Amino acid sequence: MDRTTGSILRFTAALLFLLIVAVGGGLGSCAAYNSVRVWNARTAGEAQYAEAEQNRRVAVLEAQAALDSAKLKAQAEVERAKGVAESNRIVADGLGGPEGYLRYLYIQNLEQSQGQIIYVPTEGGLPILEAGRLTRSQPAPQGGN
């Protein structure tokens, strides 16, 4: 072989080697890209799962806090009712029992109802109606314009 033929063969071999490296690199890049894409999808799925788990934990904690709050509010309401009942008992005992306390409340309401018509129940439990008193003291409405 002469020198030119050897150069051409070396050049062709180098070119063939470069072509094989380029094609192999391209195929390797495609394979690497696919594996990175699969890895990204798996990582994204794991991240979504972790986020869903965290959201579930937060929802459970919020529900537990709402339950605890409702229980404490109910206990506070019971304690408030006990205080009101004790206060009413003390006032009623100071006024001679429940009848005296009811009479006291009745008098308090009378003081606050100035100018209003008050119906007082009789022994039969029926109020005394004074409908006739209103029509006598007020003029009858005029019909027409």
C-alpha cells in the first residue's frame, strides 16, 4: 500500500469511528433522556403522594382541633348554665322562693313596659281582654280619600 491509500484508509476509519460514536452517542442520549424522563415522572408521583399525605394529616389535625374546640365550648356553656342556675337559686331564695322571684321579674317587666298594654292572667289562666277600651278611647277610622 502506498502512502495515499493508507491516508485514505486512516481517514475513512477515523470518519467511520466518528460516525459510530455520533450514532452511538445519539442512541445513548435517547436512552438517557428516556430514563431521566421516567425518573422525573416517578419523582413527581412521589412528590404528589407526599403532598396528599401531608394534606390529609393537616385535615385530620384541623378536624381534631374543631372537635376539641366544640367540646370545650360545650363545657363552657354547661359551666355558664350552672352559674346562671346558681344565681337564680340565690335570688329566688332571697325573695322567698320561686313565687317571690317570679313576682320580682314581673315587677321588673312592668317597669320596662311603659305605655304598653299588659294582659294579666286570671285564676283561670285566661287574660282579661280590654279590646273595648281601645275602641272607646280612639276615634273610628274615616273611610274614603
